[in-house]
Amino acid sequence: MFGLGTPEVVVILAIAFLLFGGKKLPEIGAGLGKAIRSFKNGLDEVENATGMEGLAKKLPGVREAVAVQEKIDQVKDIGKLLTKE
């Protein structure tokens, strides 16, 4: 969990409790949970709608990065063939 141990989490929760109070804290937690869920659902929709191939075609720079990765994989394969002999 982001490299936070139990003492750090307790301190963060205590500060949040002092800042917002006991009544407001559950509302903030619920709102944060809804926001995270909405964000994840939006990401899932984008991934399902475009797929990785569609994403590579639409975003600038991604196409080039995919081409470079393919070249690297080809060089690795050639290197493996040369070292086996």
C-alpha cells in the first residue's frame, strides 16, 4: 500500500479525523470510493472500445514505440540464434 506501514496509516487517519471530524469523514470516504470506481469504469470503457490495436493507431508516439519494441524483439531473437551456435 504505497510503502506505508501501520503507524503511518494511523497518523494519516488521525490527522484526517482532526481536520474533518467524525461526521464528515464517512462522506469523504464514500465520495472518494465513488470517484475511484468511476475512474476505473471509464478506463475499462476506453480499453474495451478501442482495444490495444486501436489505441496504437490513434495516439501519437505509441505507433513508433510499438515499432521500436518490435525491432528490439527481433534483435533479441537474432542474438539468441547467434549465441546458440
